[in-house]
Amino acid sequence: MFGRFILFWILSVLIGTNSTAASMDGALQTGLINPGFHEKPDWFKISFLDLRDDVSEAAAEEKRVILFFHQDGCPYCAKLLNENFAIKSLVEKTRKQFEVIAINIWGDREVIGLRGEETTEKALSSSLKVMYTPTLLFLNEQGETVLRINGYYPPHKFEAALDYVAGGIEQQQSFRDYLAQVDPIPTSGVLHHAPEYLPRPLDLRASRGEQARPLLVLMEQKQCPPCDELHSDILTRPEVKKSLQRLDVALVDVWSGELLTTPLGERLRATDWAARLKVHYAPSLLFFDAAGREVFRTDALLKAFHVHAAMDYVLSGAYRTQPNFQRFVQARADAMSAQGIEPKLMD
């Protein structure tokens, strides 16, 4: 009898392993990310789940609390974590104004609720009638819910929610009225391909030719207001376009399962390459030399002056002799001023 049990256990493990592998392989083939295996950002609060203490501690730091209700296998939870929190300005705004506490709607961790009751994650979720994931409850300094978001909000709407609660605007008007008033600009939801970029399937190997130009890889995603601004404004400026023409440019979707060949000749899916390079924000601009080595990068959106400076930093070869980019930027600005050109750092 014991032998049969062991045999059954071994078969169960093997079947489970094969099923998991097949599931993960299927996810890779379609370019999907299984949110069950997605770590929460390391800046989320590590809470003992006494929610009263969490609210008090946040208030002492002039912050408010966001309860983030999630579950494994929730594609919209992954969308919030992978897309909204891949935009640096949203991360900075959230971290500055809120403490975010993750609660698994099926979890068994013990929780002290906002009224001091002893409960569990799943019982708390049930009592708060959490029907969707993600659900975000924004709490004020008294632990009262001042805004509830059921489901996923795209970046422009999510940022409006952050501003609404952080500013205490719930005391003056409803979120619906506030949203209509500020009228946030939605993202385009597209990748901005251009005919002059390297063709697909992407082959980024350094053997593009003996006279290979530096390679600029634009790491982006579809839901990304800064990516829209980069292509609609910054990269269209004459002085930036002139430098752009001296680079080989490739556009990579950081969440795509599309196969590409890296500058070092490896065949990888775009999302795996982005993860290996530790690309956390979109857009990120990665510069590679003729040997396929990454020599410089910028994370998130910079204004036109600094984007152009990054291109010049690589194109001039200054990165080889001046390891401090800020010193290069200052010297560049000084040189422009000496020529009677006023550098517009925030334009």
C-alpha cells in the first residue's frame, strides 16, 4: 500500500511538472507573462498586516495607504505591475505619496483589520466585497476608503487617481467630476515603428558591417505616455533627428515574445532579453558599440536636451574618456552658451 502511495506521488509530481512546463512554454510562445510568477515591486511595503498600524505609520510620513488586492493568474494585475509601474514617473509619484500593501484575495495570512478584527487575507477580501482583481482601496488617515478602483486603470487614469487621493480632493468633489475636469491624455496603445528603424525580425549583431554605427535600442511598451512623447516630439526635432541618422535604431517591445538576435548573437525572446538587461522602465534607451557591448543607457523619459546629449555622448566617443555623463552634459551646455546658444535643459 505504501509503495502504491509513493508511486502515485511520483507520478503526480511528474505530471504537475510537465503541465507547468507546458504552460510556461505556451506563455513564452505567446509573449504572455504569467503574473503568478511575477514578483511585486521591492518598494511595496513589507507589512505585518496590522492595517491600523500601517495607516498610522503612513500618516506619520504624510502618506496614505493603498491596499492592492490581487491573485495569481490575473492578467490585469500583471498589466498594472508590468505596465503602469514600468513608467518611472508613476513609480516615483506612488512611492512619494503612498504605501502600497499587497493582499492576496485567496491568501491565508493573518490580518488585523481596520476595526481591529482578527481575520485573514481571503476573509478580509470577502468582507470588503472584492470581486475583481486588481482592486485598489485608497485609504485616508483614518483608514476610511476614499477611492475604490475595481479592475485595471491605464496609466493616464491611474495617475489621475493618485493625484486625486494624494491631494485630498475627495473632500471637494467626486472622482468622476475630477476626472472629467483634468481630462488626462490617454496613451496611444501602439508601438511607434518607423521605416528607418532596423527591420524585423531584429538582428542586432555587431557584424552589421565593418563600418557599423553605434546601435540605439529603444526599449518600450504599448501603454506608455512617455514613449508617445518621445516619438511625437523629441525624436522629431531637427537636431535630434540629425544625430539619430548616425545611429542604427531598433525598437523592442519589452513584453513581446518575438524572437530577436542580440548584439552578442544570442537568440532570445524580446521580453527575456529585456529582463536579462534589467530594463525596469519604458522608455529606456540602450546604446551599444560596434562590438555589441552596452556602453550607455537612459532610464525613462528625458527632455529633448538630455536625449540629444545622450546621443552625442555615444556618437562622439566621450563615454570612453568621461565616465560621468553629468559632467559631459554640463560641458556641453557651457560650450553652447559660449557660442551664444542658450541651452534649454527642460524643453
